Amino acid sequence: MAMNPNLGLDEPTLLIRRRERQSTRQRSETREACVAAISAILWIVSISLAGAQAMKIPRGSTPPQAQAAETSESLSQGKAELQAGTDLTRRGLLQEAIPHLLVAQKAGSAPYAAGVNLGICYLGLRRYKEAIATLDGLRSSGLNSAAVDNLLAQAYLGDGQRTAALHAFEEAMALTPKDEKLYDFVADACTDHHDLAMGLKVAELGLQQLLDSPRLHYERALFLAQLDRLDEARPEFDRAAQLEPGGYIASLALVQKDLYDDRFAEATQRLREVVKAGHRDYRTLSLLGTVLMHVGAAPGDPNFLEAQSALEESVKENPSYSATQIALGKIYIMEDRFGEATEHLEIARRLEPANPSIYASLAHAYRRLGDVGKAHAAQAELARLLADKRSSSVAPAP
């Protein structure tokens, strides 16, 4: 859902932390309230000011005359506010970081760092228009970089501006064509915002530059599978596994292939091995919980407890991943926890309003809560979506 810009770019360097794929994490720094605000779009990009200089990105945009006029007190305050905002951003406290970063930006202290951190915060809070304005302002001031374009592409995706997102991505690609993370981050943002066609295009452009990238072959396979092009997806899953035998991506590729081939026992075993090896990212945990439910885990069954634990951990890490919200809502229905079930299913509906599977569960939960009006509304929306699906699948008359 998902997303992920840089967390905590400070003046000497950007903090490098990838939320989803990093096998070892600093979970103690993540607060549940913050995570609820951070969507699947928090991307981690590595850049230093030395690298920025190599890309002809100046350290600051304040003219020398203005800098000379600034008092040492103002500069000192700006640096202190930048440091405070950076620290809060690193800790995932995005809302709290914004006022500090705005003061630092106004003071002209390291405008690139202040601007990128502001863009990260707005993006993580799904305030896409503000993220776009901030990041586009950096580009207009001559403070552009591949990281800025990367974040901007994600912001445009969140704002529903697909053409602008593709343009920003292409500009980032022109600057760093061999950066695998660029393609990976933007492809995942496409997944978070349900733009499968653009995600496939991003993965394929990446493979033109990095033909032997297991990650990009895996991404391409996922998009192909979700677009119902399974005959093309299967060899891509195999290729990803061949390029990284025994690795994390190889395991995920084989899991996905097992699932599409209805080999649920094999997929479950592989997922457990992946999680046991320390790869506890939100998607892997969500997939494990969902698969366990699919094979018949029921209350009182150890598999049910394992599924529930995995899904609850996943939703804490990324509450904007709709698959987890749906699965957790269904688990709570099975436990007669209907109030909690509706909370998660309503979040899923906001994230993915055209998904019919949400409304059947919502209608059932509201009915059990005695809220007949909401139950009928959910049932009516389900009927409308199914009717739309049937009408769109009818072939036109010759």
C-alpha cells in the first residue's frame, strides 16, 4: 500500500532504511499510531550530499547575498529545526516532523534536505498534493535528483495523475538507469495504488537495464499474474528463482507459483521457512495468514492462531495494505468480534472500494451487530459491483 520514501534525510547523508524488504529492522522505533498514518508508500532511497554534488545538485538554494544577511541565530535555529524534523522523520513521527521542517525550510537551512524530508512526510501521510508541491518546488529551484523524481512519481500515483507519474519516473530513470531500487520502489507504489499496467511497464523498463535482476523478474511475474497472464508469469517466477537460488526472492517466487498452481501445502511450508529466516515484512506475513485461512484454519486450531498473529503483525506494520485488512476482518468475524471486524473491513473499503469480497463480510458483520441499515447498504453495493462485473464481461454483439 506500498510506499516508501526516505526516512530522515539529514545534511551529511540520507538514512538508508527499506521498510518492506529489509531483513533486519529497528522495530522498536516504529509506533503503532505512526504506522497507521504511514501508508504502503514509504520508500527508502540512499543519497548523500556528496552524491548530490556529483549530480550537480547544490547544497542550498539561498543566494550568497541572502545568506550573508541572515543572522547566525536564524541559521542556528534553522539547523536545529532541521535536525529535530529529521529525527522525527526517522522515527516515523511524520505529522510531528512537519512543523520543524517548515521552519527549517523557511530559514533556508539545507533546502534540499528539508524539502525532501517534507516530501517524505506528506507522502507518508497521503497528503499527495502537498508532497507534489514541495517536491516540484525542489525541481524548480534546481535541486532535482533521482530521489526527488522517485518520490514525485509516487506522489503523482497517489494523486491519480498517472501520466505525470510516468514522466517523473522516466526522469528518475534517465538519471540513474541502473538503480534497481528505483524500479522496485515505483513498481511497488503501482501495486499499492492498483495500477497494474503501469507497474508492469516499470518492471519491464527496469529489465531492459538490469536483465538479470531477480527482483525485477519477480515483480514482472506478479503483475502478469494479477493481469491474468499466467502463462507468461510462470516462467518469470522460475527465472527469478534461478537467478537467486535459495534466496528470499527465490522463495517468494516459488511461493507465488505454488499458490497460482493450487499447491497450498507447499506454499505454506515455504512461507513458514521464509518468516523463520527473519523476513517478517508485512506482505509475507499477510500472505502467510491468508494462505492459512484459505486451507481451512478455524478458531481453536494452532494454524488459526498462527494466521491471526501474522495478520495482526502485518497490519501494525502497514495498515494501508487492503489484503491484510480484509483477511483480519474475516478472522474477527469467525471469532464473533464483529465490531473489530467492521473497523478493519471499513478501512479495506476505503483502500479498495471496488473489491466485492469486502462487502459480503461487511454485510454479515453489520447484520450480527444489529445494524440493519449498514448491512443492507453493504449488500446493495455488493450487488451493484457484481452486476457491473457481469455487464463488463459480456461480449458485444457482432
